[in-house]
Amino acid sequence: MENSGITIHGEDKNKRISIKCEHQRGLIYVVPSESNWVCQTEYMPAHSLAGMFKEIASLEDEKIFSIMQKWGIYYRPLEISKEYDDPNESTEETN
């Protein structure tokens, strides 16, 4: 999506993810922490969000699942390869 309403700002380790549409608007701040220092600076927002969603989903809390379902957000961790995967690659499972 060319104009998805999601923009990452910041040239240094402190990143801001601007999320906006005509009905909602906010900023997500991603800063260096004990869990994201291992990732390259440009990938830190993705690393932090994936890690946070992975931990949230692992709580198996019905209140959290209800909120995620209400907003149409689901998270499934994918296998980590040795090389960085192409973000345009399909994430659908094959049987």
C-alpha cells in the first residue's frame, strides 16, 4: 500500500511510528531496550512490534484476544530464516 497511513519517522535509534486515518490517530514510540538492542537500527520498529505481539499472544488472555478480534488484528509468528526474508513474500502456509 502506497499510502497506508503508517509512517516511520526518525533517523537515529529513537523511532516514531505515525498511525492515522480519518477516524483514529496516534504515535508509537520505539526506543532502544533490553529486548531490541540485537536488531539493526532500521529494523528495530519491526523487531519490537513483532516481539511485543508475540508475547501478548502467548499470554492467551481472553480479554486481549477479544480486543484483537474487535479490531481485526491477529498475530502469528513466522519461522526465522538465516537471511532476511523479502517483506513482499507471501506469508500464507502451504500444506
